Amino acid sequence: MSAPRDQAVINGHSTTTAVETIQTYIGGRWVASDATRFGEVRNPANDELLARVPMGGASDVDRAVQAAAKAFPLWRRTPVVNRVKPLFKLKYLLEEHLEDVARTCTREHGKTIDESRNSVRRAIDNVDLAIGTPDRMMGTSLEDIAAGIDCHTVRQPLGVFAAITPFNFPAMVPFWFLPHAVACGNTFIVKPSERVPLSQIKMFELLHEAGFPEGVVNLVHGGKEAVDAILDHPGISGVSFVGSTPVAHYVYKRGAEKGKRVQALGGAKNFVVVLPDADMNRAAAISTESCFGCAGERCLANSVVLAVGDAHAAIKEKLVAEAKKLKVGDGLEAGVTMGPVITKQHREKVLGYIEKGIAEGATLLLDGRAHPDPKNPNGYFLGPTIFDGVTPEMTIGHEEIFGPVLCLMKAKDFDEAVEIVRKHELGNATSIFTSSGKWAREYRYRVEPSMLGVNIGVAAPMAFFPFGGAKQSFFGDLKAHGRDAIEFYTDKKVVITRWL
């Protein structure tokens, strides 16, 4: 499908009387994609067609790389205290337009408006952190490493970087990377998920207004063809990725083979361990919010409650009671606490997991398959679903569902719970609920997931700490934001001097 002929360009994207066809942002300008194929962006709450997105490929990516490469030498020579000045203005603009960006996020993704607001706030947190780059980018020095010889290190940017980002946090995740990369002196390209490009359109309108020089930040659209073009392009120095584990592995392998720095954040099967000494009411309330928040479409969702001993009987009915309190509907409506899943196809995929759980012998405590919404009969809704009697060998106990399905498992003791967590090949996040400091420390010491909560359901690090998992949940060595951002987006040059 080609772009309609009767287009007008308004605020960075083409419009027609029916639906907009969004554009790319390359070299400081909104320009049409070279794509000949277009996808659809639909509101998951009502199936409304919101926009057409170009399925760009190598030519769009190359134009963005050329613009970014052209901008790099001057941007790299710009003093870091001046490089962060546009970020000050961007922070102000994001604060001013937070509600507009959040509503756009909810319309294209489906999450509740409060969830969208919180995710935009997390994006702003990363801008805040990147403003401090002049201090965080400092090198080190030591005089007289030998007689009359001094040594120091400086951090230098590497060139053009890119981020390939997922559908589940369309406003936030690109900003785990972009502010830090450009503050360090690199230029940048964002390729958002083709399912949710509109939030980044809004963000790039604000980036443009913030005054970044032409070519420093760029936006392209597309699917696998665009991804491969980014991974293969010799002009790109490094790539950041967030998505499923199979794709993360693919991105890491292909990008690394081309000599790029790569950080690839993959999937998750997160366990929340509940000990008998836990506050059961709190554990149940927080666990259901963790699992069903954002309709379960987040990599930090604790989708398995692993109850130890007597905790199983104590928490089972409480989980069901808490889940029944959720109000499912259009995320823009007041009082709604869980929105739809992202697409019709994903809804069918989650339904398939529920059917498989029943077939494999799990007990369905709460069935969310039939969840009509009279106001939005065409929405991609599912209600919260809870299984009991789940074992690690079952499909629903092993695979990442990425939907509103909670699995309740039982372990006879603490050691068995630890072993279940350790045996899983994914290691993104985990939590433990207990009143014992001893068991909390023991759990932290023995399990591998890199993000761990104690009496917390979503162990989401703030921007000044690193974000990323372990085992098959992460490929690379430097994670997102925190101190790792400076390491990833700069090279340390060691200078040894002797003056005669």
C-alpha cells in the first residue's frame, strides 16, 4: 500500500482526511520514507485505524546514517557542557507535554493513562541523568606512574549509534539510550516498533524543538528489513535492542559479527517467591499488580508466584480476590486498571497459552478468556487469568506469555524454590516476599536474575542504576542507562606522557 496522494505535512507527519501516513525524521527534517509497503497502527481498545507506518528498509537507514555521520564531527567537538544544553530544554518540553505524549502512548498501545504517564516520567528521568554527563564522563589520571611519566584516560564518543526498541513502552525505552548517547558526543538513530511509532513522533517533535543540530538525532520506521540494515551498516558503531530473547540473540550475533558494540535485552520469565512469613495481603496485592500491569506486556512482570510451603494455601485465594478487583477497558477511561493487549494476533497467542495450560493439567482459578467490553466490542481485551498447579515443565510455566496470565507454583521449601529459579534459562528479574532478612539475603546471593526486589513486585531500576537481565535475558556486557551508559557510548583512551 502506497501513501495517499492528497497528503499534507503537519507537525512532522503526513495527513489525509482519513488517516495519517507518518514520516521519518532525518537530518533535522521530516521527510517521506522510501518505503513502498505500509503497515497499520491501530488503537487496541477499539480497533480504530490511527496511522499508516512506512515499512522502510536499507535506503531509509542509509539516509539516516549519512545524516548522522555528517553531523558527528562537529557534535563530537562540541563541549559536553554545550551538548547537554538541548537536554535542559527537552526536559522542560517533556514536562509541558507529558499528558499529550501519555495519551498518544495509550491510544497506540492500550495501557492505562496512568501507566503511560509513569512511563513518560521514566523517560524524563533519563534526560535528567544525561544532563549530568559532564561529571559522569570524566576520565582518570595518575602522575608518576614511573619517574617523570604521567598517565590519564579520556572518554571519547565513537560515532553513530542506533536503538531498536519494542512495542511495550513506546515513549520510554528509546530514552534509555538516546539522551546518554548524544550527551556523550555520539549521533543517534531510533527505529521504534512498527506497531507503536506515534509516541516517538511526539518525542521527536520535542527533540526538534529542543534545538539539536541537524543529524544528531534521527528516526526511521520499519520491520526486519530496517533492523537488518541497521545491524549491517558499516557506518553504525553500536546498537541497543530491547525485545524477545530469540530476536535479542539474533541482533547480538549479527551486530557483533559486523564489529559493532551491542547491548541486547531479551525476554523474561520472572518468579516472585513468597515465603510463609510474608505479609500475604501485601504479597498478593503487589504480585497481581506486577503480573497484570500493562496487561502483562512488560519484561519485569512477575508472571509466576512461587509459593513456599504453607504460603501456597495462604496466598491462593488472595491472588484471585485481588485480580477480580481489576477493571479492564479502554486505558483512557477513568477507573480502568488494565487495558487491552497490543494486537488481535497477540490476543490469539495468549489465548493459545491459556488453552495449553488447561490441556497440560493446570487448574484454572480465574478465566479471563471471555471478557466483553460493551463500550468497545472490537477491542483486543482479555481479563486477568490465574492458573494453579503449574509446574516448571508445563508450557505456561516455562515460556514467556507476555500477557495477563499468572501462574501459581508450589515449592516444598526455600531450597527447592531457589533451584526452580536457577534452572530457568531466563534471568531478567525476580522478587521475594518475606519478613526475614536472612532469607532475603540468601535469595539475593543465590539466584542469577540481575534485577531483584525484596517485598517489591516490579524491580525496575531508576535511571541512575543499570537495567538488564542475566543468562538468556541479556546479550552483551554493558546494560542500559546507569553508569553502563557512559561505558557503552564512549571509548576510554589511555594517554601516557613524558616531557623531556
